[in-house]
Amino acid sequence: MEFKNNPEFEQQLAVLGGADAKLCFQCGTCTAGCPSGRRTSYRVRKLVRMAQLDMKEEIVNSEELWMCSTCYTCMERCPRRVPIVDIIIALRNIAVSEGHIKDKHKGTAKNLYTLGHTVPINDEVKANRAKLGLPEVPPTVLANEKAMAELKAILDAAGFDGIVKE
Amino acid sequence: MAKYAFFLGCVAPLRYPGIEKSTRVVFDKLGVELVDLTDASCCPAPGVIKAFSKTTWLAAAARNLALAEKMGLPIMTICNGCYGSLFEAAHELNNNAEELAKVNEILAKVGVKYNGTTQVYHFAEVLYKEVGIEAIKASFTKPLEYRIGVFYGCHFLKPTDIKGIDDAEDPHILEDLVEATGCKAMPRKQKTLCCGSGGGLKAAFGNVTKEFTQTNLENIKASDAQFIVDVCPFCHLQFDTAQKELGFEIPVLHLAQLYGIAMGMTEEELGLALHKVPVKL
């Protein structure tokens, strides 16, 4: 297999906070302590190495990219203090920007976009809140249309509508 | 009197309002004033929204931080996810003028500006550092003697280099907070293991999440704990909803609910009827 430098990918990764992938010297402490890796085919050391080698296509198409629970165990134990979770998040951003997003994740994104929250509200929730003497609708964007419109405008300005609507 | 902007998040107010209610009652009794962070949104969720678009995550978090800044108050959260998200966003924006300027370009479209001054705290940190164990003990009216499995979750303490609340490998803050009630925190294997819900894992690979939860439940059961006490509604949701299928029945309480019990709140006020695993006190 041929490895080619991809300066555009390196630049994308750096802008998203993943530049320190190059500090990794592949000791494998991250993978040894990774609770997801113990249960799945996720090998975080391998993904970081793939990032060093600019293997963008392999990374954005890999299922393993989405197997990190962001528990930070790897980062706590990394002897080089590589911000591993930040690198995974940056790689996911690159994957999503190229249309690699799971339907269920898109659903969560849509909830934020339409409700301002990731969990929906309904009559049962309202009744449960009222029983406790709490306002039926919590005093968040859910209770103020203007605040919700403001949030939506911010999400649009940040380009989130592109992810939600695709 | 200490005063905080109270950030509700999503799972507590919409799935376990008893956690919200308990927090309001407990902090009132402790003399800490919680002012609603009115008009706030989702933090937004660090493992999913941040993973889809860091720019969106940071801008929406900055809006929440700006709301608190306008009130002149630090934020208090009752969820590890909200804490992780807002703390990390504040850490990034409050210490990086370039990032702050970029976010403000987005916020300017709706006339909002964040000046980079909001501080963010987790409620357990406020209890431990601001209120203190002695004052907490003095507020309790009902001595408790339960055996507890404390559950830290991940984003309360980690990454430790910016949060600095307690050690990541062998923390003790939750044991201390739980034992202030008279309960005993039971030692167990792998007490800092993730619940498995974070990072979008639950939505993408739910069976893997269940495997994390199963290991935790096995370890908690082996420790002879009668209750799980968490500090995060998302961990709480996972432990409360996954147990039936996994063949366990260990009731789950948020720390604010345990404190509510020790302060004499009723089962109705604590919202225990909404729990899937029956809670018998």
C-alpha cells in the first residue's frame, strides 16, 4: 500500500485541535486501558497512527471511529500527554463534514436543532414535572420562542443546518 | 451567600425531574442560592454535537456561557456531560482570544457577545469545596445507613489536568460526600469505569454500551452495595433503564436525591416513582 502525504488533511486536523497526533510514539498505553477496545475492534493507537500517516479515507470510512465513549482514560494515562480524545473528535468532525454520519446521530442533531435539547418534551413529561411542583415546561429555550429562534440562528451561522438537513 | 446560575441540561428536567427538584431543595437548605439560567439550551452534548461540528458546539455553548455572564454568576451543573461541555468550552474561550473572537463573529449575528469570564462548576464540587462536609452533615435530619456503590462517570473529573477536582485513577470525593450521610461507600473493582453511554456510543452501538454497564453492575453487585449513587443524569438513565434486561435490580439515586432523603424529603418530592428500577427506602 502506498502512503501519500495529504497536507489538506493535516491542516483540517490541526484547525480542529488534532495537531498533536504527531506527538504519539505508539506505545499503546491508550489501547491497553481503553474500555471500548476491550469489548470491540476499536484500537485507538491504530487510529492515531493512521492520522499520522494521513490515511484520511480509511479513517472517515471506519466504523471504529465511532466506538469511543470519550471516557478520557487514554488521555489520563498517555505518557506523552497526547490529547487523544480531542484527536478522535477532530477526526469525527472531518468524517461528518464529508457526509459520514449515522442516522441515529443525525436524530440527536435534529433534536438539538428543533427543540434546543437532545431529549424531547411531551405531555407525560409535563405532568411528571407538575406533580413535583416544577413548572410544566423547564425555564429553558423550551419556554421561550425568542430564545429558541436565537439558538437556531446561531446553529445556522455555525453551519449546523447543513448537517441536520442533508 | 453563595449564588450560582442553575444549568438544567436535558436528561434531568425531561426524564428525571426528581433530580432537578432534589437539587433545588437540597441547595436551598444548604444556603446556596440557585438562580435559573433562563433561556439556556442543551450544553450541547460533548460526545455527539462536538463530534459532529466543533464550531457549532462551541458557539451554542458560548451562548449558554454568555447568558450566565450577563447575570454575573458562575454556572452550576448537575450532569457530568453538561459540566464537561460547558467547562471545556469556557476553558477554551476564556484562555484563547482568537477562538473567542471567532465564536463572537457567529454570536454577533443575533447580537450576543461572550466576554470570556464565566466559570463553570459541577454540583458535587460545589458541595465539597464551597459548602464543606461539616456544614453538609449539619443539614441532615435523617441518619442513613445504606451500603452505596458510588459511580463517578467520566466527565466530572477527566481530563484532570484542566479540571483538577480529584485523582482520575483513585478518587475519593464521592465516597466522602456519600459517607457524610452516614452511609457506607463500598469498595469495588474498576470504580471509575465508564457507564458506556458517552461519545454517541449508546446511539451507534447500544450493545457495546450494555457491555460496559454489565461489567459495572457485576462489580457493584459483588461489592454488596444496596444502591448506586451517581452524579450524572446520563449515567443515571443508563443504569436505571438497562438493568431489567441485564438481570439486575439495584436501585439508582442521583447524589442530590440521596441528600434529599437525608434532609427528610418525601419519596414523592424525590420523584422516585419515575425510576424504572423500584427504589425502596
